[in-house]
Amino acid sequence: MSAPYGCRRGAGVPLRDEPSLAKVRGGYYTPPLVASWLADWAIGSGAEQVLEPSAGDGVFARAVTARLTHQGQLTAVELLSEEASKIEDADATGRTTVVRGDVFSWWDQSHRPQFDVVIGNPPFIRYQHFPEAHRQVAFTLMRDYGLAPSRLTKCVGPVRGPSDGSA
């Protein structure tokens, strides 16, 4: 069996038969300095309603809640219960609602609240690692919004919306 793309076996390149859990679920975490900078950029008055759709270990949740006033609220959605618990444990403000589960299913089943800001670092996963049940809900939601998802869909949506003139 030959090594992929001309790599020689034993040439210091680790070869894996199975991808890591982080790669499968797209779990690459954002450095706190980057999350802080993005939260500064995205949050204006501090009274915003903010969605973090893939909250991970809570780096964006911490950056956001540090900028929210008593009128602001964060909804953090996280698939892994262990990571969701970290966010709950770190919230000293009481301004964070943590949703355990898949953001697409939650959005499809929720009352679809309005948000002023959506912030985060979405998972980057390969199509073959995107569970069929989640994929179908996600693709249906995208189609409902007039998008045409395919196996090559990577990420959808502007960082800022039409209300500020930048999208």
C-alpha cells in the first residue's frame, strides 16, 4: 500500500487510519484574544441579544458576557454536554442561557428568537463526518432561507447583517 500524495512511510509524517475526534467534530478552539477582539467589534451598546451557535469551551461566551449590560443576553448552543457545563459554570452574570444540543435542531424546534449578533467559530467538518440527521435539518433550514446547500457547502451568512449596510 502506498503512502498518500507521494509521502514516504517512515519519513516523519504520522499517518492515521482514523481522523481525530477534534477533526471529526470540527472542534478547533479560538484563542481568547481573538474571541475578545471579535466580541469588542460585534457588540456595541451591551444590550444586544447574542447567539453563539457552536459554543465549545465557552471562549466566546466569556468574551461576550464581559461586554453585556444587564439588558443584554447570550444564548450559547453546544452539542457536547461536558462543554456546555463549562459555560454554565463560568457564567457569573446570569445573562447566559445554555442550550445543550445541535443548533440546527434547536433552531428548527425553537420559537426562533431574534438576535442582534451571531458570534463564534463554527465547526469545520467534512461532509462525510456531518451526521445525516443533523445535515438534513441544516439543509432544510438553509433551503427555507433561499440557499442551495450542497456537499461542498462550507459556511453560510455574513458576519454583519443588512441593517448596518455592510452585507
